[in-house]
Amino acid sequence: MYYWLIFTIPPLLLGLYAQAKVKSTFAKYSQVRPSRGISGADAAAAVLQASGLPKLSIEPIDGHLTDHYDPRTKTLRLSADVGASSSIAALGVAAHEAGHAIQDAHGYLPMRVRQSIVPLAQLGSSVGVYAAMGGLILAGSTAFGPSLFYFGIALFSVAVLFQLVTLPVEFDASRRALIVLEQSGLLAPDEVVGAKKVLNAAALTYVAGFLAALGQLLYFVMAFAQSRD
């Protein structure tokens, strides 16, 4: 229980704060119209054009803040709150997703690493967790327990690595987005400040996600070590 409290509660609280921060910041700057009056989809297209990627497809997608770039189909998908909206928040998020397309086109190494480990990371976040838990429960009663635990931890470590590599990918996409938004004149300097606040709030959720995964990994390791004493 002690290890659980130490390694899981702080990341959980940070995650809740990050989610609230994203919601409030996006809502605030969704009410601020950019001086040029363009939509998020228009901004994304302009960022791609300025970056030499005019042929990439931009499509609508259902849901709230479900925006993402799909490197498999080279498609940028924007929710109605972003693609069809004309606000500082929408332009920031749309340009951020366009930043991922730029990363993909330039072969940005952290993004390539992240894409390469997606299948194992998905396996680690599901099967790995249950295997580690099962191994932890059986560690003191059967010879099979430790082997199961090590297998689960190995898989789950890939999921933690995925969360870690996600950080530079997301930070760099935001950096690229803000540079193009300002240099191309899509946002005035004071408007870029608002877009940066939106993207910084979103980045905090990725930090919280990594710390939560790392905390869970450390909990498993410490609990297993204690069970072997």
C-alpha cells in the first residue's frame, strides 16, 4: 500500500489537474477569434503549404479534441471544434497536428521510434500489466511466478518507453507549429501567446501520462522486490 500511494497517487493528481487545465484553457481561447479570421483547417493547410507539404489530406473526424495525424495514410484529421472553428485554440491545435506531419516528412527520429514500438506498447499496456500483476501474486507461491512477472515487466517497459518518447514528439510538434504560425503571419505575436498556452496545457497531459506509467512500473518492481525478501 505504501508503494502504491507513493508511485500512483501523485501522477494521478497531476493527470486530473492536466485534464482540467486543458479543458479550461481550450475553452478560454476557443472564445478568442484570430485577427485573420481563418479556421483551424485553413491554418493547418497553410502550415503544410509553408512546409512544402501541400498535398497531404485534411479530413473531419467526429468527437471532441480527437484531432490527430495518421502517418500510415498521411492524413490530418481535425474535429469540428478545431477544423471548422475560427479561434486561437483551434489554430494552435490544428497547427500542432500539422507539426506531426512535418515530423513525419522529415523523418524525425523520436516519431519513427514511437511508431515502430506501437504494437509492443499496446501489448505491454494490456497483457504486460496483467502478467506483471499475476507474477507478483504468484511470486511467493510458485516457481512460475517470477518468470511471469519478468515477462510482464518487459512488455510493460515498452509501454513506458512509448510514453517517454512521446514527450519530445509532442513538444517538437508544438514548437514547429508556433514557429510557422508566427512567421507566416497566421497569428499575431500576442495571439501566438494564447496558442502557446493551449499547447502547453495539452503537453502537461503527456507528462502526466508518462509519470503515471513510470510510477506503475516502479510500484511493480518495488513490490516484487519486497515479496522476494
